[in-house]
Amino acid sequence: MTCLECTKELSYLDHKNAIDSLGVELCPSHLKRMEKLMKSKGTPLEAIQLYYGLKEEGINAMLEWWDGKKSVDIAISRVKLNIEIDATYERMTHEQAINDLEEAMHSFKNGFTTIRIPHVLIQHYLKDTVTNVIGIMDGLKANIKVI
């Protein structure tokens, strides 16, 4: 049991606290940092879980990356991929739909692809979600010049 961020050995209590709080193995320092990020930026729990799932697979991703217009939940800049986690499933209004479309347009204009992943997918199928994101990355690598 080691911290996924710094590889520090975790005690049983530290491991239990991190798993109970975020569902990922983090030392107290990194656990506190992620909890602070969630509180200050409104980062969904599932974004943190997906970030560390990708990290375990060797993917260099960034949490809460500023794209020039707004903060993106997860960005993978090497393949110009932005990932947004849909945390709620309320009825979408036309204002929300047009805002989502405008955000996608902004990303495309900057050469980025934005995908939206429902939070329940990460909650119940994290490994499958990571595998599919890696597949999307492979497709993007084949179609764009990697930075």
C-alpha cells in the first residue's frame, strides 16, 4: 500500500482514510491536497478517481487544467484531450446545451477534443472507463501530430 502520488508507504489507517474518503490510495498530505482541490474548484470525486486510474496506467494527465476559458476536470495535453465529468443528470435546458456546444467549439478551435463522461460510469466501471480513454487517446495519436 503506497501513495499513488509520491509512492510513500501508507499505514493501515492512512490507507483506510484515503479509500473511505476518495476511493484512492493517498498519503495524508496528498489526501488533504485533493480534498482542498475538491472544495475550492468543485472537482468531482470521480474526476480524481479517473485521474489516478489513468496515472496507474502511465498516462500523464492534469487535474483542473485551465483551457483559456474555463477549468477542465482532466486534460491530457499530449493528445489534446479534455475530459469533463458529468456529475448530475438533471434535465438539460437549452441554455446548458448551448453552453456545452460553445465549450466544445472553443476546445476544437484550440485543437482539443472534449469528451464528457457520466460520473456513474466511473463509479461502477472505472477500469473499463480507463481502457476506453486510452483507446480514445490511441485514436487521437493516430490522427494528430503529438506535441
